[in-house]
Amino acid sequence: MFIQQLERAQEKHQSLVCVGLDPNQAKIDALGLGLLDWLKQIVDATAQHVCAFKPQIAYFAALKAEAELTAIIAYIHEKHPDVPVILDAKRGDIGSTAEQYAREAFERYQADAVTVNPYMGGDTLKPYSSHAGKGVVVLCKTSNAGSGELQNLTLADGQTLFQKVAGKAANDWNDNRNLLLVVGATYPVELADIRQIVGDMPLLIPGIGAQGGDVEKTLKAGLRADGKGLIISSSRGIIYAGDSAENCAEKARQACVELKNTINQYRD
């Protein structure tokens, strides 16, 4: 089960950090490295300090690099089998199409979890959640500045839309107990509210670093009593910490360790 694998990695590596793999061809070319070589270096440098990796499918697809995406997920599974892979795809469509997206994530790419959009209703999540051993990470309160335009709308029952999604995910859509939620670090008040709604459900937290999310506020708002329950995602601040082929891996490792240590001081 994905959630159990995730929590074992968190315990083993004493880390809530998830490294996002978002390849920017211009930046990688400037280092003088090939895409797959660069990916492997970043993965190997940070794997002992993370609880998950999160490749963003759009970055690979835009580069026509689906083969490299397949290869790096297989590499992680082979070389670092204790670290699960979340495919950041944010898929959302009717059931028959969702079945194909689920096959793409879990069969073609062999990801351990996938991000999905619940806007079309709970039935569109079942093709993913029916893969009982996989994780399904549902968008709830996203980190972008405009998320409140829809997600903070008040419904007829007095709940906001993001509160409704959180409640549905925790109580109605989670038959296989393999759902998680995406909640942005940029909204710690909403994060605390969602934690109250969903209990111990794990939460994927983007927005730390470049988007301005605060680590201390995030941990206080969302951490479970056992010191787990959060997956703190960082991409650019880690993977592009270096500026040369010689230091890119080591600088990524240092940035990852720094974030891990910053997080852990609030877990004690």
C-alpha cells in the first residue's frame, strides 16, 4: 500500500520532504548534462533524505521525454525501492477516460501514486482508487494565488468547496483508504481546517520555497500527533540549487538536507 510505503520512508529517512522532478531543458543544457543523467544525479543525491519523489508529467511531455519519465521511475524503483513515486498529473475526466489515465499512471509509468482533480465528482476517482495498492492524491486547496476563486466559494450547506472536497474524500470516496489530499502551504488557516475535517489522512503540501509557504506555520497547522501526515514538496529550490555539472548533485543534496532539518526542528 502506498501510504504504508510512504510512512516507512518517512520513518527510515526521518524526512517529510518530497523532491519534485520538474526538468527545465534550458537549465539542464546550461549544466552540460543529458536529461536522464541529470535526473539520476538528483535522485541519487537526495534519495536518503526524502520520503517521495514527484515527477511532473507536463515537464516531461513538453520535452517529448516520456521515455525518460518511464526510465527515471524505473530507476528509482530499482536503486531506491523504499522511496515511492508520485506522478503529478492532476488528471480529471469521466470514468471511461479516467480508466485510461489510471492505466497510464500505474501501468505505463509504474507510479506508486497519482494526483487527480475531483471537480467532475467522486465517480471519476474510482478508476484510480480501485487500484488498492496505489495512492490517489486529490486536489483540495491548491497553493496558487487564484485558488480561492472557486475553492473558497460557500455552498448552500454553509461549507466552502474545499471543505466539501475534504469531507467527501475522507468519508465518501475513500473505500480503499488510499486517498490523500493536496493542500497548499500558502494557506495555513485552511490547512488547519482541513486537518480537522480529514483526521489522519496524509496531505501533500506544495508551496514551500518559491511560492512563499512558511514551514513553521505549515507544520503547526497540519502535522499529526505522530509527527507524520504531511508530504512537504519542493522542486526548484532543490533540483536547481547547483550551477554546474560538478556541483548540481551536491548542492541539491545540501538543499534537501537543509529543508529536512528545518522541518524536523518543528516535529520534535
